[in-house]
Amino acid sequence: MKPIRGFIDYHRTNIYYEHWPHPNPDAPKAVLVHGFLSSSFSFRHLMPLLHQEYHILTLDLPPFGKSEKSRRLIYSYENYGAIVNALIAQLNWMNCIGIGHSMGGQVLLNAASQKTNRWAGLALLGSSGYLKPVKKFIYYSYIPFFSHLLKYALAKTGVKGNLYNVVYRRSSVTAEMIQGYAEPFKHPKIFPGLVRFLRHREGDLQSETLQRIHLPIRLLWGAHDRVVPLTVGRRLEKDLPQSKLHIFEDAAHLLPEEKPEEMHRQVIDFTRSIHWRQALIL
């Protein structure tokens, strides 16, 4: 079936999404949420594999991807979680499997803590965790032309340099990847949007809140992750009551790019384990 592409108006901000319906209306539902400095582009290898068994929903969190770079929206994880919940409510989806990479994992934890009844479980890929607000960014973000300084800082490393930092093997970085991850940063309003994100980003959910999220959760981690180290995954496994950690020895942070087939198998196995558990309860 062809995808349905469109925008949802959330607090007067246009959020881009893609809905890939499955021919079987009773197929499970998967919601894919990307990480920082990324977009739904990062799931382009994983999504076709999952679509064989799932209804798929992807979105671009503002100011990333094709979503509006709004000056009205509060760019907080709480709001991002609410945006995800608003989208699945619009589709009238229940019992969703959330698949979140990096920052997207933290967004899904927020979404699940807000509306637990809509979620069957979460698969978190190198999820952000335990970060606190960076107060100096809040201060600096009000300095005139700070967005230009931010643009310069990111350009200094470059898209290729940033990609080298998140993969296990540099040879896995292709021209297609470089072009795809660079494209959103050609938009003139992306850097003012990033400034707002740095200003509004509250801290990650802390232990007390995580311990109240009673959902099945599969934590998927690259052993060589330099962005969100494995120690974060081990700590999350302790704090999330129904979580299980799986480690990939030959991977780093960008798991949807490095291990799409393995991610697909893990999500399938995770979904089946949830259904088996639910059958036991019934």
C-alpha cells in the first residue's frame, strides 16, 4: 500500500509525518522516532523491513526534517512526547510499538509516561538518558547571532565528521548518507530552531519517573557507542522495571544505519514476546 504523507497541526506548528498502512488491518503498529540532528531519513533501511509486518508511522520532530521550524513551539521533550501521542490519537491507534533512536528514545519515554495506555512496548536504540539541562546554552542562546555561531560549530566538524563519530566502521558512511543528513541543514531557519531546542530542552527523565513506566522495553545498544555509552543502557535496564538490554559487539550509535536487519529481527522478537505475555495474562 502507498504511504500517506502529510502534516498535523500541533499548536499552530506543522509536523510532517508518513503513515504506511499494512494490507492487514489487524497488523501491529510501529511508531518510529528519530534522534537529534536527524529525521525519519535515518529509518529508510529499517522501515521497508518492518512494513512487511507492521503499520508504520514516522514523523520529523521540529525543527528537523520537513517539519516547520516554528518560533511558536516549545521545543521540549514533554512537547515532543505530546506530538507523538497526538499523531497516534489522530490515527486512533492503540497498543503501539514505539521504536526510538537516541533522542527519539527519550521522546518515547516521555510519550509513554504521558499516555501509557496507548503503548504496548518500546524498543529503544541507543536511547538518550539521564542528561540534565545545559544551563550555559540557555544563557548563550539569548546572545545575538548565536545561531550563526552554532552553524559554524557544526560546520567545523561537518556532516561526514559527525557521521564518523556515530558509526563503528567508517566505511559504512556513504555519499547517500552524507547528502541525506546534510539536506535539512540547507533550510535557512534550521539553526534558529536548534537554538530554541537548546533553550527549551529539559532534562531527561530521571530514575524516579522511569521506575513508574511499567511497559515491556527492549534496550538495543552498540558496544562502541561514543555518543550514548553502554553505561547509560545498563543504568536504564536497572531503572525501567520491565526492560531487557541487548548489546551488539560490532556497532556504535547509529544502529538503524549499521544494523537494520538485526533491528528488524529484534523488533519482531520483542513484539512476539509482548503478545505471548498478553496471551498468558488473558
